Amino acid sequence: MIKKYLKKAILNQFVEFLLGVQEDKHIPGETKIVYFIVDFSNNDIDLSYSADERLFDIFDYGWYFPPDAQHFWSHELETIAVELFDKKSITKKQVMLLLKDITLSAKTKCDFLKNYTGYFGERFSKVYK
């Protein structure tokens, strides 16, 4: 089970991450869809943020993908990666549900994203519309 304090900390950090990306490189007005993409590789959990004008069939990075958006780092997320990959005390499904909740909650907390459609998923998996 993933502790609630980890979820709260990651949510607050992810909101700050999104605001920082926006401050450095505004999301273009012509984009209408934001993608929150998770990648499980090298015993790590990589979370990133991207946007595009079109809806993809498969989760991948859109044309708006500034360097600051390419990797969200959090000590708490690293702790979850250890629980998932080393200790095997949680499942990938639990992590996916947690990160989906965090990313879509963060989207609602960021005023600049309120008019965008948001999708969350694992890189190279199917986007369910």
C-alpha cells in the first residue's frame, strides 16, 4: 500500500513542477491536449509532461515537450520506485492509479491547464478516448 503522505507530497511537488515548466516555456495556445506520460524503465519511474494539437492513438511525446517537462523528479517517487522494483511490496497497477490521480488532480490545480483535455498513461500504450 502506498502511504497517503507520499501521495500528498508528490501532488504538491508535481503542481510546482507544472507551474515551473509553464513559467519557463508557456504551453502554446494552439495545443488542446496535454499528456502525462509514465515510463517504467531501468528500475525507475519516469514521469513527464507533453502537449500536442492532436489526440494520439499511442502515448508518446507531443511537439510541445520542453526540456524542463521531460523528467519530474521527486524523492517520494524514488521511494515508490524502490517499493515497486526492489522490495516488490506494491504493484505497477497501484503506482499507475496513484500517478493518474496525482497528474489529473494537478491539472485541475493549475489554472493554465483548465481548458486543456488531459490524458494519463504509460508510454507506448494505447490512449483510451
